[in-house]
Amino acid sequence: MTDIVKAYRKIIILTYPTDMVDKPLLCNLTRLHDVTFNILKAQISPRKEGYMTIELTGSEENCKNGISYLKEQGVKISNAAHKISRNEDCCVHCGLCTAVCSNESLCLDPETRKITFDMERCTACGLCVRICPVRAMNTELENGQW
């Protein structure tokens, strides 16, 4: 019987310096570190800075090695979940955010009837921030980007 190892999954935000936006870093990440990636959001600013939200999948060790590789190349790495936060005191648990959260990082706890926020699943898409009527969900802005 073979052991099935659950793949490690990490959602991160990459901030590329201007001289790195044309480099094949993600291809090298896959080739050199045996991780797969899914681009969730990407943009290049008018100043030619690159911003990308990706989901890495692979073994935990390979993902960590891949993240180290990106940092060595001058790419700034931040956790996507740190870009979105929730003010527990403001939240009225109306559930509107759960309707727009496609990856179920925001969901209703059936026992408590309260909204729970799983930061590890959050992709920082920002839809919950826009729909929250009491502004309990917040976006951390960095250089005008999120």
C-alpha cells in the first residue's frame, strides 16, 4: 500500500523589481524546485514593477526552497492572507462575504452561526472588502497595490 502525501499549498504575493519583470522566474521555479503554480492575479504597474498572486503546490520543503529561490532573485514575498484582515469587533456576521468568497476562506460556522476566516485559504482577491456593509474586512495597501 502506498502512502498518499497531501500536497502542501501556499498562496503568496510576489513583488518583482523593475529589472526582473521580464525574467522566466516561475518557469525556473517549477523546473528547479518541482513545484507547480497557479497565477491568481498579475499586473505590471506603469513604473514596470510586477505584482503577482500565486498558489504554490508541492512538498512543503520544495515550496520553501522555491520561495527562497525567488527571494534570492530579488523578488519580495508576502503571504496573501496578510493583505486581507477582518475586524472581529465590526463584523455583524451577515454572511455577504461568504457569497463572494470562491475559495471558502470565509464561511459560516453552522454551530455558532458566526463567520469564520481561514487566512491560509485567502487569495487576497478583495471581493469581501468591497461587499462588506460594515467594513469589517480590510485590505492592507502597499505602494497603492494589493
